[in-house]
Amino acid sequence: MPVATKDVLRLATVGSVDDGKSTLIGRLLVDTRLVADDHLDAVAAASERRGVGDLDLSFVTDGLRAEREQGITIDVAYRYATTPTRKLVIADCPGHVQYTRNMATGSSTADLALVAVDVAAGLKEQTRRHLVIAALLGVRALVVAVNKMDTVEWSRTAYERVVAEVGALAAVLGAAPVVAVPVSALYGDNVVERSARAPWYEGPTVLEALEASDAGAWERSCGARLPVQWVLRQPGGGRTYAGLVSGEALRVGDAVTLLPAGVETSIRSIRYGGRALDEAAVGIAADVELDDETDAGRGDLIATAPLPRVTRELEATVCWFGDEPLELTGRRLRLKHTSRTTPVRVRAIEGLLDVGSLEVADAEALATNEIGFVRLATAEPLVVDDYREDRVTGGFVLVDEASHATVAAGMVGRPPFATARR
Amino acid sequence: MTALAPPATAPGLDHLDALESHALFILREVVAECERPVLLFSGGKDSAVLLHLAAKAFAPQGLPFPVLHVDTGHNFPEVLDFRDRAAARLGARLLVARVQDSIDRGRVADPGALASRNRLQSVTLLDAIAEHGFDAAFGGARRDEDKARAKERVLSFRDEFGQWDPRRQRPELWRLYQGRVNPGEHVRAFPLSDWTELDVWQYVARERLDLPSIYFAHERPVVRRDGMWLAVGEFVQPRDAERVEVREVRFRTVGDATGTGAVLSGARTLEEVVAEVAAATVSERGATRGDDRFSETSMEDRKREGYF
């Protein structure tokens, strides 16, 4: 039997607590017959033990004891589904505000957000917040499951009101494409199986929308990027530089610049797992040989034009996860960007983003789970692109020097949708 | 220019290449960030894939870390043969930490000759990590195996007691894996996090990897116990009413021989195993692991104690 090849679509669930994200994923997996019989039996047994009916579908992903006791999602669960053409990597994210850092963890690697909205409750503050964070993290394709349609007797008016609300916010955030589907995750309508209860609806089911999404397609405007992770010594004295290709594909013969040094050279050869390649696609962990002798090492970046910039000053957007607030005189921090880690200082806190109004207010500090704009100074130069150009060279984390805890997600630049408060 | 950021995943990249590249990236990143990594190697299919990926990540140089087998003493001989063969082929430095030594030293109570030592492995593992001063341990665990594993980060922090705290996991943004720890703490690194059982077998088939022979159908004496087929031998003896039968079986997982069940199977080649796994309706642990059946959260409980 030949090995079937599929592409990979990574998606994260987005939405407020109790709007049915975990139930939606449970329904998707059960109706595509991707939950093993013994796992389904275990979900049924756990449901009975907790007196929540025959089969609480949220238990398919809410696997921790505390989650089942409290009926909430605390941390991201990763589940996998396959369709004839795609491998889906599903990050089922928590909805509670105190678990925002876990939601950000799940969304940071997603190409598509599957948004659950309770049709009766409308677009809640927490859903807005998640949509804003997902947009900040660069998730641009949305599939909106307008959920619990059974509770409004499949009212087209109620559905269209939610679609308009989400659509208006998505337009401001620059998200596209947006596909909305009226569903009842509880009863399985329009998740995998097409429902007869909404004859007025002619669009795709949730699964069809996920299969058809072109979230992978992207119009690139920066060049190829290879952050050097590791140097491999080759027999005969040569060296190759290993890293994951981002931005666009790297080819033998490409003119490249080694940064931050600024050495201009070209790609002599590319290898992947010991095999020679003419071209390394985005996402391939290649190692490359350069035409000129360099002293490149971990933390350096090999790039094609248009080149990233070399800087020790960053204007950035941060989601703060620390238990104590981010302040100018706060704890000592390190910054990890691609394969380089450097001491960092906060020069200025330039504003706090109100996720409801999308206005920016003055701020002296950022509390846990707040989003703000900062100016940072690093001890070593960084080679960066704007986050909206390249997630790899535009993203960074802040790390507490003492505990080594990850305390912030950072993105170079500001999102275009933030507006100054008048 | 489009309004928002480019995708995390390259369009059209074959899923096995995408998984492989991500794993190579994690292996290199942890080796670069941590002082003393080690690779946990059971001789099972997942750790065989992991070892193969580690060799690829650092070729043409050798492995930049040793390989550690936590030995329950309840082994399938075919797996020990494979372990030694695989380590020798790569020139890997093989360390063996024995649960029997933990029992002899009084670190854990002896559960009895024919009882599972699966849970006891956590103590032996943590003692070995402390003894060698390892600050990172690669494991072949996959998120599709179990609902607690499905919650775990790629780089999973362990405190000085080796505990996993699922309520206080470090945020893990993008692919910025952050493995620094204070002395006495360590991280577990799971390069196969996003692989499913089927991905593993498709990859084994693509790369033509060597595996222990018990993964392929063969005839052996078995007894039916607790809904599983257990291999009769040194560690499993038939009890009162149990009838020993010779059946054509293979193993889907390899663990403590007292509690690892076989499945009835005629899959004798890689291609036949891939087809069988693709059509399976019972999970691999559900079909083969007795110790996961005791309670709803047995894996979570074991992981909190420092299990793989």
C-alpha cells in the first residue's frame, strides 16, 4: 500500500467558556469516527460517574481530573484528525480569562481559528478578547460555528445577528476568509453530518469548511529565512548550518546574507537528513553549506532579500503572562528570538490595548493577561522582521531570569487595528 | 501585503516531512539549550523512531547525548536484542537503569515476581536523572496516546521532585522552545508530540526502519486475561481457569511484559501493519495496556509522579 501524503492544517478553538468549544471538537472527532471505541467507552463511563448524561462530548478533550470535576478546559488539548487530503492538528483551547496564556500557546501555531459562539448569548467579551489575541498571533482564517442553534429553534434571524457581529469584528481585525456555519454541537447538526433543521442554510458543514480552507496560502513579501540552530562539521573540514526554513523556500545558488554580521555569500549546497536537495521548502529542517568561509554559529540568520533588519531596539506588542505586573523596574528578563537568547530591558511601556474598543490607553504597567505596546532594548543585536511579515523572525518570548518561566509572548511591530484613544 | 501573519505550516508540505522536520528542529534546539540531555529508549517503536531522528538531526556526527533504558526486568528478549543492536549500530552510549536495583536498595517496594513494575519505573528514572545530572530527557511519548498526554507541552517542565503540574505548565509560544531550568529541575522533551500511531508506522515504512520482531505477526502461546491476550512465558503464567492457546498475534506497544497485551493479527509486513493500524477501532493503549484501566486518570497520576 503506498503511503498517502497529506498536508497539515493546524487549527485552534476560540471562544468563551460554555459556548461549547470542547463539545464541538468532541462532536467532530466522534462523528468522523476518530475517537477509538475504548476512549468513547471511557468518556461514557466518566459522564455517568459525574452525572452529566450518557455522553459528555467535552470529555473527549477535557482529560484532566480537575477539568472534568469543574466542567471547564484548563489547558490546551491536542487532538488529531485526518480527512482524505488533510491531517488536522486541533488545539482545543481554554475559554477562561485566567488561562489566556494557554489559549495563546494553542493559537500561536495555528493557521485557522475555529470559533464557537453561543447563538443565544451572542458575541461575548471573552470571545472578542480571544479573536483579538488570535488576530495578534496571526491567525487569519476563521470558521465560525454559531452553536446551540437548537436552543433558538434554528432561527435564521438569530444566526444572522451573530454572523454580522463576528463579521464586523473580523473585518476590523483583518481576518479573512470568514466562513460561518449554524450548528448544534450537542446534537451533531452541521458539524460532520448535514442537518435538515436549517433548510435555509446552503453552506458547508464545519468539517467541509476545514477541508476546503486555504489557510495555508499566503502572499509572501519577505525573503527566505534560516535561523542557525546548530553547526554540523562535515567530513573533509566543511561546515553546514542547520535550521528550519521560514518565509520562502531556499535554493542552491541563492544569494544570501549572513546576519547580523552582514556577510554576503551564496548557498553552495542544501542537505536534508543526509540527502542533497536543490530546494528546501518552508518548514524543512535543512542544513546548508555556504560558498564563503564564515564564522556563523547558533543565533545567526541566513536570509535572502528583502532582508530583515538588525537592531537592538524593538517596538513590540506583548501579551503579559507573569504573575507580577510588567514594569520598567520589574524583574530581570531574557528574550528568546529564533535561536538567540539575550538579556533585555523594558525601555518604555507605550500603551495598553483595550480588547473591547481596540483603543490604546496610557499605562505604567501590564497586569497578567494584558496586551500592551513596549519598547525594548537588547544586549545583543537581533535580526527581525515585522511579525506580520514572518512569524518566525517576528515572534519572541520573554523569560524570567530567576525562575526561567516564560512570562510574555512578544511580536515585533504593532497590529494595524489598534487605534489611539482620543 | 496581506493583513495578518503568514501560516505556521507550509502549504502542500507532505505530513511526514512536516512531522520529521519539526522533530529534528526540537532535537537540535534542546541539545543547544540544555547542558546534559539524554534520550529515553525503551526499544519500542516510538523510541526507535526517536533514535533514528536523533541520528538524522546530528549526522554526520554521532549522537551528542547518551541513551537511557529504564529496565523493568520484565522484558521481551526480542526487545533487548533490538535495544543492543540499535544502540550499537549508531555507536550510542547505552545506559541502563534497573528497577530491580531500586527494589534492592529499598527505594521502592517489591510488588512480587509476576506483578507489573510499570509504575515503579518513575522512581528508577528520576534517580537516574539525578545521578547523572541530566537537565533534559527526550521521550517518544505522543499526544494521541492518552488524554493526559494530549495536554502536555513539547518541552514539559519537571520540578526538583520530578513532578509534572498540569495546572502550571509553561506557556509554549510558536516553536520557541525554552528549556532552561534551575539545578535539580529538568525538562522532558517530546519530539513526536504531534505524531499519531499511524504517522509512526507510515514513517517506519517510508524509512524502512528496523524494529523488534514482536511488532509483526507471529505465533505464540497466549492466555486471555482482563480482555487482553498476554504472552505466556517467564513473566506470565496461566492462572486457574485460563487456557493456553497458540494464536497468531503481534504487539502494538512494548512495555512491562507482565501487563502488555498482544493483538490478534496477521500483519507480517510493514505495509500490512500500516493497513491494520489505519483500520483499527481500538486505541493502542486500550488494546494492550492493563495498567491504564485501573482509573480514569491513571496516566495523569503517573505523570504527576514523574513517569515518562
